[in-house]
Amino acid sequence: MYQLHCIVSGRVQGVAYRAFVQNIARDMRITGFVANLPDGSVEVVAQGEYGVLKVFLQHIAKGPAGAVVTGVYDDWSEEPEKTYEGFDIL
């Protein structure tokens, strides 16, 4: 299992971005969470198979129709310190 940690910047708050990420994660059977950050960016922690997470990353880099993603910082780990049961919006 791999873990993907992302900070997504741009117009990603107030445009249903977190719900978009959660729906994709659930469809792809990815666990983790998505949360707004005080600076206007969004944090995503996702766990699953490497190939599935790569496709997931492509989706979140695009975002829903109302979002404008200007940057995605991604960090990968092969051994997550914590595991998640589902995919939550925090």
C-alpha cells in the first residue's frame, strides 16, 4: 500500500472540490481524507495501490468544473504511519 499526500492550490475552496475528491476516492476504493487549509489550499491524504493513486492524482490535479487548480505538491510514501478505513471530508 502506498500513501499520497498532496497540497492543492488555486481556486479549490467554495467550489465543491472536497466532495469531488471524496467521490473519486470512494469510486476508486481509496482511503484517506481531504481538508481545507487556512491559506485557501486543500490537503489530500490518499492510500491505495500505486497505479490507482497515480490516476487519482490526475483527477485531483484537474478538479471539478468550478475549480482552478494552479499547483499540486505531492509526496509519496510506501509505508503509511496511519491507515484509514474510508475517505472523509474534514
